[in-house]
Amino acid sequence: MENGSRNNALKPMDSEQLREYGHQMVDFIADYYKTIETFPVLSQVQPGYLHNLLPDSPPDQPETLEQVLDDVKEKILPGVTHWQSPSFFAYYPANSSVAGFLGEMLSAGLNIIGFSWVSSPAATELEMIVLDWFAKLLNLPEQFLSKGNGGGVIQGTASEAILVVLIAARDKVLRRVGKKALEKLVVYSSDQTHSSLLKACQIAGIHLENCRMLKTDSSTNYALRPESLQEAVSGDLEAGLIPFFLCGTVGTTSSTAVDPLAALGEIAKRNEMWFHVDAAYAGSACICPEYRQHIDGVETADSFNMNAHKWLLTNFDCSLLWVKDQYALTEALSTNPEFLKNKVLNLYFDFLKFKSYESFYQLFCFVFFWQASQANLVVDYKDWQIPLGRRFRSLKLWMVLRLYGAEILKNYIRNHIKLAKDFEQLVSQDPNFEVVTPRIFSLVCFRIAPVDNDEKTCNNLNRNLLEALNSSGKLFISHTILSGKFVLRVAIGAPLTEEKHVMEAWKVIQEEASNILASQVN
């Protein structure tokens, strides 16, 4: 390569190069989606496989995009589990879409770091607007809208959302009872609550022995019983402890259990506890009027969270969090380091030195914007989250809402729930299987049925079935444990999944189960 060509290759940004490479990359991704059904859904590689395929050190000279994409095809894709495959039924969905992808591309191209209003006014204000739009789709109480003391913010994940509200709740109660009372603070949830709550407690300094994971069972379809909560709270109060945080769930990870929000919220209110509602997966369904009932009682909550990146065609990451009292967040999380302040002083000295109109205008603008932040006239989202920097994530949510519209999004959700209902019926009609807990949204929990109440053998059969299904490469499902039962989970929600994929999955499940049951008899 000649020196001139090498220098051109090293330019940090070139519009024409971006145009050329961008076309190639879009073509590559479009071809990937076009052929995604040809890949084994679950990667079948062994640990360390990539170390044997890639060199020990980076190249000294630039390589072409064609060379890189060839390596993606030959070396990277074999180690990818294809979350957007129509035969991906594991965990919960992680939706991608054309609108979400375009929004992500635009965000990456602009590459702003919108930690405060002045760092990018559009990033802050668009986020406020689309969170208000979405709150109205969910029919959330007005206290969650930005026009009052509340508002919404986009976090990376539900884990981050629960951490920031837990910290806000912790600091709020400690301001009332004194900082030395930290060891007395108690957190409550069901034993079906996502493990991110325990991690948040560890980070926030809440003693794990003060985390009450209250037992649930099949009598409530694994929802938290208000009586269990009240009993636990009363016992802790008698012991001189301080109940301060309750997490309710709409759509638990294991089985999509729905906690009774209204009853739980009343208990939280009586005991001055922060009530957080985690609807990471199922919140998307609640934009449909017929499923909105599952968040009835949300008016008693202090905060509410759902993941648009799970089931609402918005590329990861995009976790939506609303709070009724934004000041509880900013009191706990705001910082004003000197490097964000001294720009005013520097501009003032520039003005004195040069007395130019440009320096005066810059000084005026910055002082105005800085004072606006200090006076809380604008939102600085850095004070609503753990990190300082943040991406322009609202662009992709905005594009999803605009390019699809609310009705298409609702019908998208409804179709997956219909497919799950159809799958549930297929399971119910097969004498070899049983549905373990009633389907609510688009997750079906089922298993090979036990014979003669032999649960140990039944669990082993279902473990073998899970391994056989995922090793086939034809589909990917995951499992959970409910009341000691090893349960298979089929979560329908991938953007490309159609009725034919569900029927094919059921056919594979029946075939593999028949083989396992036949070998058991022999």
C-alpha cells in the first residue's frame, strides 16, 4: 500500500467511505436476516473456539471491510446464538426491528454524550417526550409524566432501573431516620423476583440477611400473597427493623406471575415503603387495553419499569423507568464536579481579555444554560442514572413509535400471545405433557408429565429433553424450577416468528420426547 492510500485509510471520518462501508454493512445485515433460519439457533461451539481461529495480536496494517466481514461469516457467526431467529424461544425475547436498527444507526452516527441538557438539548427533550408518549400508551397515572414532579428516563437495563430506585429509596429513608440506621433497612419481594434485586441490594449496602424473598406457590400461580408480605413486615417492625422497599413484579422471569399491585401498594403506603413495579417483560403487553388490567394498582407505586428492548421492536438497550418523585433520584444521584462548572469562569476571562462579541455570546449562553441546570429548570439525566455519559437512546424508541404506530405495535403483541395460546393448547392435548402453570402472556411453562407421581424421574426426563432440543440446533428453549419441578419454557416473541415456526417447534419437541420416553421404557 502506498503512503497516500495508507494515510487515506487512517482518516478518522470520511463521508464517502462511510457511504461505501455503510451500504456494505446494511447489505450484510439484511442478508443475515434473510438467511437466519439456516443457522443453528443455539451455537454449538466449544469454549475457547475463537482463540484457535484469530491471531494473537492485531494487524499492523489496515485490512479491508471485505476481509473483516468474511471473518464474521466464517468465524464469528458460528459462535453466535441467534436471538432474532424465529425459532428462538428461550429466556424472553430481545426484539430487533428495521425501525429500531435505523434509530440505533442514527444514534451511533450522531454519537452525542447527553449527560446534561446543555450537552445535547434534543437528546434530553426527546427522551422526556417519548417517555411521556409511552406512559400515556400504558395509561400510567399523571404523576409519572414529566409535567409534574415525576417523569421518565431510559436506563440500559431493568437491573440499572431497580438499582437507581433502590438507592433513591435508601437515601430518602436515611434522611428521615439517620444514616446509622442502614443496617436496619429491610427489602421485600417474592422468591420469583429477578435476581437483579439482590445484586442491587449488595451494591447499595443493604445487608442480604435483611432481604426478604417471600415464598410463593402454585396456589396463587406464584404471585406474592399480600398476607405473606404483611406478616413479614409486622415481624420486622416488632424486631426494631425498618421496612423501606418493596418490589412487585408483573410477569416474573420464571412463569410470568403477576403480583397483586393494589393490595401490595396499600401495605407499602401504610408502612412508608418505596414501592417499585418491575414489568420488564410483560409491560409491553399492557399497551393493549385487554392486558392493561395486569398493572391495575400501579397508581400506588413510586416507580415503574419496563423493557422496550424485550418485546417492543426496540433494539437493546432501552429500559424505560418512570418515577413519581424525580427529586428522590436527583437527591441520591446528583453530582456537580468542578470540571462541569469551570467553563463559565474560563469564558469570563476570555471575554475580559478579548472583549469580543463571540466570547460574550458564548459566556451568556453557557451561564444561562448552567444556571438553568442549577435551578432545575431543565433535566440533567446524569442525575437519574449510575454513569455520567449516556447515548441518544430515545431516537430508536421515537422511530419505533413513529414508523410503526401504536396500533401495529399492539397487534404485534397480540399475535405472539395468540401463538402462545395455540401452543398451550397443543401441549394440553398431548397426554405425554402437562402445562405447569396457566399462561398469561406469551410464555408457556410445560413439561413431560410425571408417571406415578415420580418427580425425580420426571425432572431427569425433562432435563434430557431440554438438552436434546437445544443440541439439535432446530430451536432454543430454556427452563426454570417451580415448586421443585424442572419446567420447560417456550417464550414466543421473536420478530420473525410465525405460526409455522411454532408448529415446527412443537413437532420437534414431540419427536425428541418420544425418543426419550421410548428409551426410558427399554
